[in-house]
Amino acid sequence: MSSLFVEDIIFTSPAGSSVGVRLDEINIREINVDSINERTTGAGVSINGGTAIFNDTTQIFTEETVTTTDATPTTLYSMATTSNTAYSISVEILAATAAGDTAAFKRSIKVKNVSGTVTAGLEYDSFNNTDTALNTASVSISVVSTNILVIVTGIALTSVKWGGEIKQVYMSF
């Protein structure tokens, strides 16, 4: 577990007065914010929406959904790569049918774009946990041209709702 040390947090009341709070330690498993910007000079943290920048490494979190009605591979998410940049992509995807059948998938992959040539490593940290009716459903991460795609494949003659979180960590080299 990581620790976050915070000197001061200022809360503003509706009347406009400030209230100061000093914390010695705070442990956070997840934080969702619209904007945090450092107030001091130098390398630091900037979070805007789902993008977090820590020095020279950027992390983007996004939530995506799509519905499939057959076994045709369907793009859940697509992102363009940038030349001379390395990426670590992790996805956690859920699938569900109206009948209550569900599946969970996790995939992670390393991708790099070297002078416009994009290559992907082998998937790692991957798992499936599916109900019998969704045994043939699948999730994959692939590279097409200079894009990284998250592909979901449903079941023939079955409406499957897909949703999940995609985390991108990348940095230039």
C-alpha cells in the first residue's frame, strides 16, 4: 500500500470562509477528481478529469460501454499511439446478458511505437471468469497500424452488454 502525506487541506464553506485541516497521514485506495494542480514549482502532479501526469509518465483512465448481438469482434476502445512512446495498457471488462449471465475479463499488455513502427508484447496479468453461457465470449488487446484496440467478441444471437475500465500508462523515450 502507498502512503500519501498531505501538509494542509483547505475547505471553503458556502459563505466563503476558509477552514484549515492538518492531516499527518491519509490512505486512499481510489480517488476520483475533476482537477488537482500543484501549487509549487518543479516536477509534480497534475490531474485533470481521467488523466493523471506524474513527472514524465501519464496515466489515463476511461470507462467504455458497447453492446454486441452476435459473435463479431467489436471495438470497445481505440487509441492512437505517438512515435517514440511506450505504453502499458490494462483493461478490466464485464459482460452481461439480460438473462443474468455474466463474465469478467482482465488483460494487460505492453506496446511501443518506435519511429512509427508499433509492436505489442505478450499479454500478461490476464484472466477470465465466465458463466457457462458466456464461455466463448472474449476480450483482446491488439495493434492495428499505429492504433491500440480493445476488442470484445460476444455470442451468436445473444445481446451482451460490455463495460469496463481502460487504464493507459505511457511515456516518451
